[in-house]
Amino acid sequence: MNSLDLISMGLRNLYRRKARTLLTVLGVVIGTAAIVVMLSLGIGMNERSEKQIRSMGSLNIIEVNNYGMYNESGRSSQSSVLDDKAVSQFSNMEGVEAATPMLETYLKLVSGKYVAYTQLIGIDTRVMSAFDYKVSEGRLLQEGEANAIVAGVNIPYNFYNPKSGNSFRGFYMGGSGEEKPPVDIMNDKLELTFDMSYGEKRPPGGTGDNSQNKPAKLYKIKVAGLLAQSNDEKDYNIYMDINQLKKMMKEYERSRSPQERRRNTHQQQESYNRVLVKVKEIKDVDAVQEKIKQMGFGTFSLSDIRKSMQEQARTIQMVLGGIGAISLLIAALGITNTMIMSIYERTREIGVMKVLGCMLGDIRRLFLFEAGMIGLMGGIAGIAFSVGASALLNYVGGGFMEAGGIYMGDPSEKISVIPLWLILSSVGFAVLIGLVSGFYPARRAMKLSALEAIKTE
């Protein structure tokens, strides 16, 4: 029996028992659709989590700090110092693109009658572009550039006039363009000072340690560029060349009273609170992070959050997939039952085929083909149903989340995602289920006695 004859006979047999075939295929449709829809929800959740993490910053950046390193007794076990030597070691690690210390201090920006509280961060200007600093106006800082800064997009909105009766309104949390800022920092005259009370109304007769301080110096600065909006800490900080900031901080310390110097000895240390390390490839982040931990430092990266979310997504996918697999298992039993019933009904036909010299392998192929066709038809129909169900979930579910305030992301994002590999693998798996389910009935058909089969009514 050639392949065309086998296919023709198999299709006629399935069509001859339309109702039973349809019901068996329906079981495969339900099982396939259940698995695909369940897995698509897990895939959609994973993609939304991935997008959310990427919006928080780069997955290639590791933050190194001196925190959280404790031994069993609860005392700090930190023996390494986060200084320039450590930064150099990080930079020379295999897979590292760049490293920069982050020297942080708080001060006031002054523009005429307006002032603004802000955080100033000293950074290695040679590697700013490597750490995803991008400007919407102007340019980034150049190496060794004195008295120049780049400012976060929300800095212009934080200026206020302390003498107008308006108190500090807090850091501006909106986006640029919603209102006109009181200061044009790209063009207006700007100064900065470490005196946090500059421009404020001071209580009369104030004395104490502050009276021994020299007047805080006002540093004239220029804004080289305004950073593009990034929805992270960059929007609220200003940045300066780290060497220039060190000089300014030392000069400020010399102007302070001896008592205040003793209270702020931590500012005179040569170590940094944190260092940023940029890794070239995401796949190398874990290895670099582990090396840094072995040096005695604490580390954090968005890859830590990513791994946790991926593990949660995999767990949910396994649970959802398991629920769908139960339906497909029931469908497999249905295929087996259908094929066994087909043997009982076609016992005489099988006997005639054997008497006429049909090869046992052809009989096996015939039953496996019929079982595989049931799996194929059910798989294709199940995928079609899954795509429709996924579209409905994305249309109705996304709107429900937006209206209910459950989902804070982009409402256009899909909650159910069916990639091409899931479609192909689901159809293939449905066919495989059909073949496996038809294997036992096919062997049973092969073992029937030809003479006994012919005698069967």
C-alpha cells in the first residue's frame, strides 16, 4: 500500500465516523487551547515585567556599595574600601566597559532671587555616555571642565523665591513642559553654595557653632546641558566632574568651624558611598557581580530583580501549563478510546486487509495516521481558538485593568502573548499526543488474527 492510498483510506475512515471524530477533535481543541492560553498569560506577564525593568534603567549597570556586609555576630565585616583603587580594579575586570565613583552632596542653586535645593553628584565625565546619560539640550560634560554641570530635566522647576512668602514646595514630580519654570538654567546666571540657609529668613540673634563659620562661597557655574527625561534619579540631580567637586568640598570644609569638622569627619574620607560599573553584555552581569562581592563589597543591579521576576513567571507558567496539560491528557485518552472503538468496528476490514497481503507495517501506519490527523486538526483548531481568546483577553482584560486601577503600565500592552514558537510547538505537541495515543490501538490491530477477524460479524 503506497502512501497516497494510506492517506486516502485514513481520511475516508475519519469522515465515515464524523460525529465521533468531531467530538474527539474537540477534546484536543480544548486541551491545546487551554495550554496555549495559559502559557500566553505567563509569557505576557514576563514581557511586561521585562519592559518595566528596562524602563527603570540599564540591566548592564551594577551599583557597588559598602552596605549590607555583616558577619554572623551582626557586626560589619566590611574590610575593603570603596576608593579610587577599587574603582580601577572594577574597570580592569573582564567584561567591564566602564566604572565611575559617585560622590554625592547636597547644596543650593541660586539664580537671582530664586533658589533650589538639589543633590550634586560628582562623576567621571570620561564615561558619562557609557552610563546612558543623554541630553535634550546642550552637551555632556567634558573631562576636567571646571564650574560646569549638567542638570536633570526637573531641576528648573524646583526653583522658588524664599522672600515671596512661598516655602519650599518639594522636588517637582511632574514632567517638563507642564508649566513654565521660573528659571531658564541654560541661559540665566547660576551660582551654587553649600550654605543650605542661603537666601532664607534667619531668626534674629542666632549664635552657636555656625557663628564661627566663614561665609559660604558662591560658585559661579554654567549649565553645559539639560539631561533628557529618564524617569529615574537623573531627572532630579545635577552632575559635575568629580575632581572639581572634590576641590570645592575641601574648600568648603576649610571654611567650617572645628566643631562642625569633627561632626562631619565622614565627609573628609577618601572613600565613596557607591560606584557604578557598566558591563558590556547582560550575560556577563552575574559573573562580574559575583567577582565584586568576593572583593568584600555589596552590589545591586536590575538583573537581580529581573531574575526574581523571571523565576516567578516560570513558576506561574508551570502552574498554568499544568492546568492546561490536564485537559490535553483527557483529550489523549479520548483519542485512544476512539481508535480502540474503531478497531472493534473494523475488525473484519482489518482481517480482509491481512488476507489480501497487506503488510503489518501498513496497518500500523494507517491507525497512526488517523490518530495523528485527529491531533493535527485539533491542534490547528485549538491554535485558532487560542488566538481569538488571546485577542479578546487583550481587548477586554487591558481595559478592565486600566479602569480598575490595577495595572499602572501602558494600557496598550498585551496581557496575553502568543509567539510563533508557541504556535508551532503546540501543533507539533498535539500531533505527538495523537501518535502516542494511537500507538497502542495500532499494535492491537496488527496482532489481530486474520482468520478470526474475517469471521467477526
